[in-house]
Amino acid sequence: MEHDVSFSELDLEGEERFQRVRNDLGVESFGLNLLRFAPGQRSRIHRHERQEEVYVVLEGTLTLVVEGNEQHVLRRGAVARVAPDVRRQLVNRHPERLRVLAMGGAQPHEGRDGRAYENWDETGDGRSPQDVPFPDDVPVGRD
């Protein structure tokens, strides 16, 4: 049986500035890129007409410059959101490499559209995730 599921892998060691993860996976509803910066590298100054972006720092330290005069230093694990029309630049001012996952979308989020099931045998439309308890934990070390 074939399902509409796709897989890729983030190439954190790659040399090119971008990995277009969106294309790798066939994502159609939002942008998804891995951005790789060597020490001293920076992105273009840019903005978007409709798309808001979220940046997740996976490795290194990101200096996010906003509108040319505001600087935010974000370390591993930090997350930032930038509205569509705000100009921004991503900068690696540190001696370590920088890896950032960038996600962007332009359509309003449709929250609470998930449906949950207690087991694989359950049929029907499912229930709101809040109405289904979390399952018991599994033994560690087994796929």
C-alpha cells in the first residue's frame, strides 16, 4: 500500500548555502530550507510580500539584523518569527558554522484540524486530539 509520505535528511555538513528541503519533500503549502553559513557569511537583505518566516537555530549563533538597526543574537535552540514586510538579514559573526532551518508560509493557519485515534484498529473520523489520551510509553532501544 502506498501513502503520501516523503522523507529527506538535513545535510548539516553540506557546502552550499541552501538545501531546499521543501523541494526534497514535495511540500506545497509552506517554504522549508536549511541555511548554512560559514564564519563571516550573511544572507541578502530581504523581505517578503506575503510570507512570514520562522528561523530555528540548529547549530551556531545567528545574528538577525532587522531593518538595518536592530540586532538579535540567537543561539542553538532559539526560534524567531519575522513578519512579511520586515526587512531582515541573517549573519554569522562567529567562528563556528551556522545552520538555520527557515520555514515560511503565507496562508492563515488552520488550527485544530487534527483527528486522533486510540489505536490502529479504530475507524471513523477520529476525535479531537485533546479528547484522546497519550499512549503508554514503549520500551527504549527498539524500532
